[in-house]
Amino acid sequence: MTQFAVANGELLIGGIPLTRLAARVGRTPFYAYDRQLLTQRVAELRAVLPPQVKLHYAMKANPMPALVCHMAKLVDGIDVASAGELQGALDAGANPQEVSFAGPGKTDAELRQAVAAGILINVESFREVPILAAASKELGLPARVAVRVNPDFELKSSGMKMGGGPKQFGVDAEQVPELLAEIGKAGLAFEGFHLFAGSQNLKAESIVEAQQKSFALALKLAEYAPTPVKFLNLGGGFGIPYFPGEQRLDLTPIGENLAAIVAEAALKMPQAEIVIELGRYFVGEAGVYVCRIIDKKISRGQVYLVADGGLHHHLSASGNFGQVIRKNYPAAIGNRMDATETETASVVGPLCTPLDLMADRMNLPHAKPGDLVVIYQSGAYGASASPQGFLGHPSVYELIV
Ligand SMILES: *Cc1c(COP(=O)(O)O)cnc(C)c1O
């Protein structure tokens, strides 16, 4: 993977040779996130998108506190999906004015915390309206809301669809006029709309189409709004390449399309700030998962590298977090980057389940116990998206360099 340099046969993470970094951490397995790559990614995106478009970080992709602190300084806002993430975003220094909260099952307590924090709440159910009104009255604070719309279209070719058809997310577009009327009657501080069609999309034309349709839908729904739209979150869904043959997302058409949307919004929705929210795209490629080979076994001719890490730390790489057909994440032996001779080997973890498979029959350098396995593209949906309690192994360490 070209985002990390190699020197003297070792992968460099944050400029530090991997074995030295592992010595510094003092244990394996660990996740390491490269600050410079995070900073670069935000800068690259800003260079292609119109300056009026605000970038929000969806912190469910990676909630590690030091990483969220780093991201909070780079982006324009943080999107949270629980009261726990809300606390994390505020601890990281996010401005509450620029924090928004989406999620299908917000409890009464979470809604009250959100009003007290002064953040924007993406309303996803009629139920939330009277609860927010009561919290607003009791606390003497406005309840800032946007309506999360379940659109009447899907994000084509997305890895995970989160809008269109029947969904637990948001309120169906056709019910939104009624919800807006209730929001008006309840005296909530209406600010705008949130549309999120799906995740992990590598096709620019599908993202462009979803953003166009989202904008058109928001314009239509704005006619029913109690006050002018000040905030329009058009979602994200930008994917990163994980598997052989996957092409990097082409940002140019997305930037051009957003420029057209910004221009149209200036006329038809003049007060609206246009936002996109990204998780994986910001952080996924900046992170690696590193584990150490404990044993090398040969079973009926097949080589197994048994590592001290696996599915319990990195469910995504094992193929059990939303993949339909299991494919290998890109991987390497991080202390044998110059090796020329390779063998076919599988990297498995220590768990007593055949699902604990990090690399299935990959071409890797001849590796030995003590060597360091690196799984790339691991900065998103890693530690926090894995069942760390499963089988009672130690939890994974995380650092940012
Ligand atoms: C999960 C999620 C995101 C982040 O998705 P990525 O694919 O990581 O960019 C953004 N917005 C909402 C509402 C989400 O649920």
C-alpha cells in the first residue's frame, strides 16, 4: 500500500520503522493511525470540493479519543450516533454548534443530553418531537433539530444501503411534511435536513446521482418547513478500495456536482450550509492493524501463520462485518517488506473458531514466529466494531503517530 513508506525492509508508520514502533508500544496487537495521512486526506478533499461545502467527521468510523481530537481540529463538525459519542466529541474539543446527532433509537435521556449540550439533533421519529419539546421547556434551551429523511431512492452500488425502501433510519420522505408540521407546533428550532443513502461506495456517478436526488428532495420538502433551511446534510458514503481490482473513488465529478448544488442552493435555499459527512473515507486508509506471529503450522500442505490478533480486534478484516463474500484485506509482513521469495499462507488468529481468519491463502514473504503481520485499510470500523470480549483475550491497544 503506497500510503506508507518502506525503509530497510520495514514498513514505516508515522515515519517510524514498524519493529521500533512495536517496541515502543511494548505489546502486540495494536492499531496505529498516521496523523499526517489524516491531515493530508482532509486537505485533498478540500482541494477538490467547493469551499462552501462543510466537512463533518462521522465518529462511529473510529472513536479513538486522540484521533477524534486530531480530526476535530481539521473538519468543520462531528457527527455522533449516541450520547457516548457525543461526550467523546465534546471532550475532543468539538464546537457543540457543529455537532449533530443521528440514530434510530435515541433514548429520552440521550435526547435531553443533546438539548443540554446545544447540538443539532437529527429527528428520526415522530416520538422524538414531544420528548425534545419537554426537554427544551424544562432546560430553558432551544431544541435544535434537522429532519433525517428516509429518501424515496437508494444509493446505487453502495456496500451498505441505509436509505430508500423500508428502513429503520429517518422518516419516510412522504411523512416528512406531517413531521415538519409537528416540529413547528412543538416550537422546536428547525434548522434543516439530513439525508444519508449508504456507505462504502466507489462509484462517483452513483454518489453524484444520490446527492442530486437528495438536494432535489430537500428543495421539495423545504416548502413544508416552518422556517428557512439553514443546514443541509447530503450524506457521504465515499468508499475506499479494499480488494484487488477496486478502483479509487474519482472525486472530480463529485466536486463538480457539489459546486453546481452550492450554486443552486445559493438561489433556492440561500441560508443553507451544505454539509457532507464522512467516516471511513477520512480515516480508513490512515490506519493499520499489527499483530505478531506466534506459531507457524502446516496442515496437509497448507501454511498457517497463527497470530496473537484476529477477529476479536478486527471483525471487518475477518470478513464478518458486512461482507457478503469473504475477501482478504491487503496485508503484509511488516518487517520483511523487501523479501522477494513468497509462499502461500493463511493468517489466522488465536480464537477457537474457523471465522478467525485474517488472510486466506495469500501470497506473503516466508514468515516466522516473531514477525509482524500488518493489515492495511484498518483505520475505520476496527477496534470499536469488534467483539473484544469474545474468548477472553486481551483488548487491543490503539495509538496515533
Ligand atoms: C455510518 C454513518 C456514516 C459514516 O459512514 P462511512 O461509510 O464510514 O463514511 C455517516 N452518516 C451516518 C448517518 C452513518 O450512519
